[in-house]
Amino acid sequence: MNYMLILIATLKIIKTKINKLQEAMGVPTSHSTKRTIIFKSKEDASITDCNERTLIRRRVLINNSLPYDSWMVKHPSALHSFDRLMKSAMGMRIIVFLDYDGTLSPIVNDPDRAFMSDEMRAAVCEVATYFPTAIISGRSREKVKDFVKLNNLYYAGSHGMDIMAPSMALESSNGKHYDMALNTTKGNGVPFQPAKKFLPAIQQIVRRLENEVKDIKGARVEDNGFCLSVHFRQVQEQDYGVLEKKVKRVLEENPQFRLSEGKKVLEIRPSIEWNKGNAVEYFLDILGLNTASSNILPLYIGDDRTDEDAFKVIKRRGQGYPIVVSSIPRETNAFYSLRDPSEVLIFLTKLAKWIKTSSSSSISKPPCP
């Protein structure tokens, strides 16, 4: 019995010394954890709470990064893969397609303030100087052009249902690179509007929805020409159900239209077989690039669900670079990824630098404004 008491006492002494040694080394122990909940003052408590919140945030960031890293194995960074992509693109005729919101500009609460940076504008301008370039947006064509403020590229609004395209097919000036600068300053384009017959109905729906949602704080109806958007980014969570019901009720009276959801936006479009993928094919056709030739390489960068239609078209062609802009894992038909518009800027800058250093063409390019 005495031996047992001596053994227990010895173990307690050893445990105490081990705990003190661990505390001196900064290793948390059950003993030290218990002591941290005994505060001398409110100030001590707030400091400890702050440290705990910091640790929790770090754990969340680490845990959240794991699935994204796994997702990137399937959809690798277009920046990290840039050299390999460009090596494969040597001798190809590249055409560039870009979404606007969330790709060239950040997603913002007020859709009227989705401005692109001057650096992004300069990068897009330079890319368009060397490659045929088109912006395909859900916005109205006039509105996205007003945001971008560039004349050396083409615009498609309303998810591709309002296209200003060149009036004739353009040919490459050499066999290695499509290095003819496209210029729309003289208005040498013709509109292509496959949903034109729906315009009167769209205007009626716009007026009806504006009346329906005017009492829902934060809701906003945007007329995009051949489609429309109901923004709810600033709508209270408890009001979203009411907003959705009102929108669906209006659509029930207009069965020729369909509803889809984007990033904090409900989008209403005519029920026709036309989307951003069709717009990509149309541009390739009108530019004389939608041929059986094996040296045509479309590159599309976008962040929205509607961009998936364009990714599918490129994927089906078996040649091209569909690139999704996303900071979280998501289902996508894209082959590569970029995290956000800041990475899009870096990619476009590298693309322009690559063609300038690798092109053997001596054709002079007009400077960007």
C-alpha cells in the first residue's frame, strides 16, 4: 500500500515537471488551458478572445484552402501553366474572348460602379492590338462598351444576343500569328440580334418588374437590352423569398422567357437557343476562323455560370483554352483557372508581352490610349 502511495506521488511530481517544461517551451497543456480561462481583468479576457478568434480564422483558412488546392489539380492555374500554354500556342491563330463583371472588373454591390482599373484597360487594349478580341457580357452592349472605353475590340451584350461584329471575314496577314489589329473606330461593324423580336415583351417585363420590386429594399431591375437582371446583392436575406416569388409570378405570365440565377442576380432571357457559346461560334465564323484548320486557338476567360456555355464550345472543339475565374471550388467545363480579376490582369499582361517577344511580324501596331 505504501509503495502505491509513493508511486502515485512520484507520478504527480513527474507530471507537474513535464507541464512546467511544456509551458516554458510554449506548448499548450491541459493545465495551461484551464488557467487561461481565469482572467484578472476584462482587458485580459478580450486579448485572449482575440487570440482564439485569430487561431480559429487560421484554421478555417487552412481547411478551406485544402479543397481549393485539390480542385486546382483538375483546373490548374493559368498563370502557373502560362509557359506551357504559350509553348503549345506557337504558330497558332489566337482569338481572345473575355467576360466583364468578375473577370475584368470586381463584383461590387452597385452594378453601375463595376469599373475596370486603368491597368486592366491598358492590358486589354494591348492584347486586342495583337489578337482579335471580343468581350461577351450579360450587360447591354452599350453599357459594357461604356465601361471598357476601347475601340480596338468587339462587343457582345445580353449574353451574346446583341453582337456588333465586323461586316466581313478578316484574313490573317501571316501563317504564324493572327497579328492583324482589329479596329472598330470607324464603325465598320453590323449588329447581329437573334432575339430582336422579343424587345417589346422585354420592355413590358421591365416595367412590370420595376413596379413589383419597388418596395423591396435593395432590389434593382437592370435593362440589358435583350435580357434583364434583377439584382439582389443588397436585399435583406428575409426579403429574398418575396422577391423571388414576384419575379417568378411575372415570368408565369411570359412563358416565352426563362429564369436563371447568377452571382446575386436573377436573369431573365428569351427562351431561344442562343447563349455565350453561340456568340463564340458566331465570332469565329464572321472572322473567318471557324474552319477545320488545326491552328485556330480560342481563349475564353470568364467567371459566371453563363460562361460555361462558351467553355463547352471550346471543349467540344478539342482545341482552345477555357479559363474560369474563381476563388472557390466549383463545377466547370474550364480547363484552367485564375483566382480573381487581379490574376486576369497578370495573365493578359503576360500574354501581350509573350506575343511581342515571340512574333516575327514586322507590322507596326497602333499604341493604346
